[in-house]
Amino acid sequence: MNFLACDGHWLQGADGSPVCSGSLVALTVEEMQGLYGAALTWEQVTELRGEAILLFAIVFGFLVLKKVL
């Protein structure tokens, strides 16, 4: 599978269509993975989810304490 990328900025044309300010480049799946790194493993997803929930709980607890005090 190939992807179409822009080496400049994507802009919106008058009719709402995407317009590339630079030149268009075709990239393969392997090249896209090389650009953006490997996908996360399920273990990493689980770890990040746990950390996000912990962060939410800390912020929520701080806001509750701030309101009470």
C-alpha cells in the first residue's frame, strides 16, 4: 500500500479540497514505519493507559482538595 505525502504544508483550497504547498511524494508502508517509528505493543498500551488513569486521578484529587480547602 502506498501513501501520498506532502513535503510542504497541506492547505485548504477554495472548494475545500486539500492542496499541497510543496511537492507530493509517494511513500510505502515500510517508509512510513521508518518515519514514525514502530507501533506500540499491547504491553506498552496497557502501561500508558494505567499511567493516564493515574494522572487523571491525581489531577481530579487535586481539584477536589482545592475546592474543599
